[in-house]
Amino acid sequence: MKKVLRSLYALFLLLSLAACGQEPTPKSALTVFSAEFSGVYRSLSVGGRLTAGRAGLMELSFTSPDTLEGLTIGKRGGAVLLGRGSLLCTADEGYLPQDSLPELIGGCLREASSALPDENGEIVARLGGGEYIVRVGEDGIISSLEGEGLKITFREVKTE
């Protein structure tokens, strides 16, 4: 009986030591956050604040360029909210083109929420016939989105 217990104990130690050499499992992307963003959408330099919530809730508030300053685009439960100052309009999100900035950011976040980053910390989001790279840090924080006509960098990221 003692030999069996010693053998099991030795096997347990061997297996636990073997697991030490394995690479850590990549952390999934944190898709509920708020952050400052800047970058290029098509050929337009954009900047502002993104707040991404659960169940696809999202709000983009633009600070640049001057023509978009003060514009807010929100997505809530299939509705798009457009606001500027005291003016607020709503529409069905089906009216947004698939390659619009809110749809691309929302699509990248949706894809990132259901995939693990590769060894380079990247998730490939396939949206509307294009491929977009979502870069994720070791802490799970999304640092940038990049693809055809889109290059967005996040900073001052705050997660829940």
C-alpha cells in the first residue's frame, strides 16, 4: 500500500512540474472599457472617446476633426443614437453601412469577445469582406484596431 501511495505521489509531483514549463494561456480581450482613441478612418484623422459596454452597447464621442467635434454616436439594442449638442436622432442600426466607423469598431469588439489572441497578442476579425487586426496586451486590454482604411489606437483605457 505504501509503495502505491509513494508511486502516486511521485507521479503527481512529476506531472505538476511538467506543467510549469508550459506557456501561459493567453488572456481573452477585455471588451467592456472606456478609452481615449485616435487614428485614421479612411483618410480622415479622428479622435475622441469610446465607451464599450456589455451586449454591444457602445458610444463614440468625437473631439476631432473640427467638423465632427461634439458628435456622439451610440449603439443600444439595435438602435443608433446620433447626437450633437441638444439635437438627438435615432435610427435602426441596419441603416449604417457595414464599413462605417461605429460598425467596424463594434464588429472588432464583438469578434474579440469570442476569440483568444494568438502568440503575438492579435485577434483577426473578419468583417464585411475585410480583415482587421485587434491587438491585445498581456493584461487583456485592447491597444489598437487596424485594417483596410482603419487604424485606431486606444490610450488611457479603463476597464470595469
